[in-house]
Amino acid sequence: MLARIISPGLAAILAFAAAPALAQGDLTGVWTNASLTQLTRPPGVPLVVSEADARARSARYAAAVAADSKPTDPGKGALGEITTIGQGFNSFWNDAGEGYARVKGQFRSSWIVSPADGQLPLTEAGRALERAAAVTRNRQNPDGPEQLAPNDRCIIGSRGSGGPGMLNNLYNSNYQIVQTPDAVVIVVEMAHDARTIPIFPSKAAAQAGHGPAALQRWLGDSTAWWEGATLVVETVNVNPEQGQFGPILLSPRGRVTERLTRASDKQIFYAFQVEDPVYYTEAWRAEMSLNAIPGPVYEYACHEGNYAMRGILGARRGSGGAP
């Protein structure tokens, strides 16, 4: 399992974040997007649902979690062969959230607001890549680390936690934002990701500030500028392996534009738009709320080449743990 300890570097960030608030659209703080709301929604479900419907759905989820979180009966003997990662633990260890998200005061059934059906507008190439990505996400018998998903290798967080755009997860859906006049840093609790984003005086300067296309970074090449009280972050040149894995598919032509606006002391309005003519038939948009929490954000001690990789490959090769 992961170790939750505060590293000296993160402690320094936390101390800096406790400083007095900055003037322009201050985003500094500890935030969460934990929610039962997901990127897409089931066909036929409206974007905005009633409070009664949202609470009923949340209650059904809570009941299912409670049923799956009961202690194991030691009198039943060994569990038998575990064939998938999901069988290794029950819902007790998850922390997805307690209810559906409220965005602009509305209960939302998906983050996607456009297209109106709440689905990703995938091209044929996008649908083919999503099928291939699902195989990677669910692979249980890799011949080598290259066949595993990036999050299983502890390179980036799972389920799009680190962005761009930043999506909620089964647990650890928390973010530490530190804002200075020249940059904003977003520390992602899931899998230790950190985005350091320079802030430029204008959109034109920010777009000119991107690095060469040959430098394809994990979480992408992000630059930012202010539009009034809204911080606009533009990301290009996402690492191809991340872009092919998803859940937000991105080709070298992909561009993600995120907008963060401090709505109140307790909430940031967060929206993003994805443009990629290779994998999507049109640009699509999503909205969510980042809600203030006391913090702190803990270090998620997961790194490439850790002990789990030896165990995974050893089990596959029948070598008792040796890779």
C-alpha cells in the first residue's frame, strides 16, 4: 500500500500556502473534486438532476459501498485465487465522495456540459483508441512494464487526476494550489503529480511561451494568463503515452484550455475545453467545482520501479517475486 507522510519539500509548500491571500483571483488553498459525478453520464440522464434524485442515487451508492465493506469472515477460509486487481480489496478503501456534485448551485450528473448528450464526441480513431486503452487499463498479465498503464507504473495518477483536465478518482481526489505572481503550482495528491505553470502577462505571450513540440511532457506543456479574475491555462504537447491511455484522449494536435475562477471562500469554479480533431468530432467542454477542505495533502509514495512492479512481473513469470 502507499505511505502517507509529508515530505520536507511538500511541507515547505504547505507553509507557503498558509501565507496571506494574494490579490488577483487568489486560488491558493487545498481543494477537492471528490464526487460521484463522473466525466460522462448514462444515456438519457439529464445534465441537471433534482435534489431528490441526486440524494436517492447517492443513497443507493452508499448502500452498495456499505455492503461491500463488511469485514471478511475468517471462518470461511482462504479467498481463493485472485484474478483481478479489483478483487484485492473492497470498497472500504475507496473514498469517491458522498454525493453528486453541485456546480453553479445545480446537481450535475456529468462533468461534460457540451455535447448536450454528456458523451465524448469520439471519431472512429477515437473509438478505436478507447478500445485499445481499455485493454491496457485492464491488463492483468503483462510481459513487461511497458505493457502496463502509466498509473500502474506510478508515472502519473490514474483516471486523469493530474490533468489536463483534472478529474476525480476513487480516492485521493485532492489538490494543493500555491499561487505566486509569476506561477501557479498544483500538487495532485494522487500519485505525487505536480504541475508548475508559469503565468504570462497576456494570452499571446503565454502561447508563445510553450516549449518546442518535441518536448512531450507528462501532464503536458502548460502556460497561463489572467482574464480578469479567471486564470486560463493552456496545455499542449501531452506525452503520447498519456494521451493514448486516457481517459481524456489527446493526439499531438490536442489542446486543453482550463479556466479556474475563485467563486467564493469555499469554492473554485473549474471548467475546461478539449480540442483535438484526431480523436473528437468537435470541441467539448466540462465544468466542475473544486471545494475547499482543511488539508493537508499528503505525499503519495508511489514511484516507477517500486516493489509492486517486481511482484506483478514475478507473478506473471512464476518466479516467486523476482522480475
